[in-house]
Amino acid sequence: MSLIVQKFGGTSVGSIERIRNVAARAVQAQKAGNQVVVTVSAMAGETNRLVGLVEALTPDYNRREYDVVVSAGEQIAIGLLAIAIEAMGHKARSYLGWQVRFLTDSVHSKARIEEIENARILQDLAEGYIIIVAGFQGVTPSGDITTLGRGGSDTSAVALAAALKADFCDIYTDVDGVYTTDPRIEPKARKIARICYEEMLEMASLGAKVLQTRSVELAKKYSVPVRVLSSLEEGTGTLLTVEDPIMEKVLVSAIAHNTSEAKITVLGVPDSPGVAAAILGILSGANINVDMIIQNVSAGHETDMTFTVSKGDFKQTLDMLTDAMPSLGAKGVVGDPHIAKVSAIGVGMRSHSGVAQKMFQALADERINIQMISTSEIKISVVINEKYTELAVRTLHSVFDLDKERGDTIGG
């Protein structure tokens, strides 16, 4: 008997009809001889509605109480799904994050899972129940409700699969797998049959919306086999797995883009030890994550430091660093929220040269200026003006032949 964790997002449980469809999938999996645990998000649009209610009261809200409000959507979803499964004649039991003890740290709205108490779930599975667990939710050791950040239900599902030592974690979405790029931008994008954890981690962190970054990190750390499947139609989807030699033959596997970041430049700070740490320390204290960073030495032993942050943190970052200008010895702080990050990803880069030159030349041929560059073993990212996003994605997808069928693990 296999143990399968199934995760369904907000679109998949967005109506009574779709909740019945999810219930049928869970029942079908159990009838096939599996033990089944289901993790669900709030119904489509519900979390946004709850966030809107909080922000309508005040923009300066208490994040502990924010978590109390926005976590409510999942409670409704799991209860409805349990009722739907029981209406089909099968045993179901729903649990909130604090009931099965998704223990987290105390960083409200961005909590990280530290431990999952699985004894209650394993006992219910042994008694033949289909278990439904609220995604996105956690609890501190002192009993405060926490949330894992937007998209946190993916993280809940993978963490649960790891804790239960599940055979598979099936992530059901409104798409039928992971594609070589966003099909809404490039119609020639193709579904990837198999992708390694490292590539998917880069794609998730660089803007691909299929899986949340932290869920992929957990899958890689605990070697959880993850399948990305459509909740609306049958199909094989995309399997996240360990890297194999065939994957290395593919120079670039995917093109990702992200328009949810903004650029900040701190001008004219002293070129001396500790300045970069002071700048980033201000942001770290406010739990603001920094992505790409470049630093240039200018005349007069001064330096300009440029980095990217989430657009949601843009105003706060700008305000904090402007206030800190005297202590930093800076001459100014400027920002640009109209940027996009476009990335080429592939484990084949480890054993092939010339990817960067090919990428930069393709963008230059389209007269797209590169503002920042970041690289790793398996990815190259550039920051460009946001208005060129679609052109850059289509251009790179074509220049790396991602629109062509191949005789490897990439297929549709």
C-alpha cells in the first residue's frame, strides 16, 4: 500500500462542482489501494478577499492578527471537502494546521515549518480515513496561528509528504505540468516530462508560478518525488526527481521570468568594509529578502550598491534606506519598480560553455538593454526594462531551440 499526499490549489476547489471533483480524485486514489492525505488551499479568491478586509481597516496591521484572519479560508475548504467525500460514502477527517501541529517559528505571515506531529494522521490512515489537512497554516509552540506566506500550501504538502515518508506528493494545479516557459507568452512552449530538483528550484525562485520555492527546497532536501498534475484533466504531468545524465545533454531546459521585483540603488556610500553589511542588516531586521546584488566602485573611494527586492517591500525598503542615509554616509537612494528578471535555466550549463554569450547577443539583437546580471552553475539571469519582458522570453525560448521536439526527457 502506497501513501500519497495530494495538494489542490484554490482554483481546484473554487466551486462546489470542483470540490466534488477533488473528492472524486481522492476517493479514486484510495480505491486504487493507497492511503490518501489531501492538502488544500482556500477557495479561489478567498485569501485575497480576507487580505483586503485587513488592509481596508489599516495598512499598519498587526501581523499576528493578520494570520488569524487570512488563515480562515482554508478551514472552510477542508470542511467542505471532507463533507463531499463523506457524501460519496467514504470516511474523511479534516484537520487545521494547529490540530496536527505544523509547528513553525514566530515570523507571522512568513513562518517556516520546524516540525510536524504526524501520529494523529497515521492513526486515522490506519483506520481507513482520507485525511484533509489545511495548507498554508501553522502554529507556534506557544499556540499562536501562523501562515507560511502566499503559495504556502505547496510547502505544507511537501513537508507533510516528508514527515509521513509518502511515496508521492501530487501537486494538482490548473496547468498540466511544468513548461519550457509561460505558454501565455510563448504559445510554442512545451511541457517538460521530467525535471530535476535543482532546475525546478531555480524556476520557482525566478518567477515560475507552478510551485513555491520553499516546497521545492523541501522536496530536494528530503528526496520527495513530486508530480505536477492538472486537476481538471487526466495526464502524466511533470515529475520532479533527481538529476540524471540525460538531463545534462540539454543546454537550456527553460526560460523563466519575474515581474514582481523592484530595483533599489544606494548612491555614494563609502567604499569601506562593513557598508554592505550595514545596508543589508537594515533590511534583514525587517525580514526583507534581497535578491540580485551588484556593487560598483566610483571616483573618490565611493561605491553605488544596487539590489532587487519584492515589489511588495519596495516602498518600505526605499523609506528605511532614505532614513538611514546619514548613518550610512550615502548621497542618495533611488528605485525603479518597472523591471523584469528573465532567466535561462539548465543543468546542461555545467558541462557546456557559451550560454551567456548566446543569451546576451540574442537580447542585444533585439536592442534590449541589460541592467543587472546574476549567474549560478545552472542559470543566468538578467534584469531588463519591464516593457521588454515578453519579447525577451520569446527571443530566448527560440534561440535555445526550446520550441523544438527533442529525443530526451523534455517532451510534451
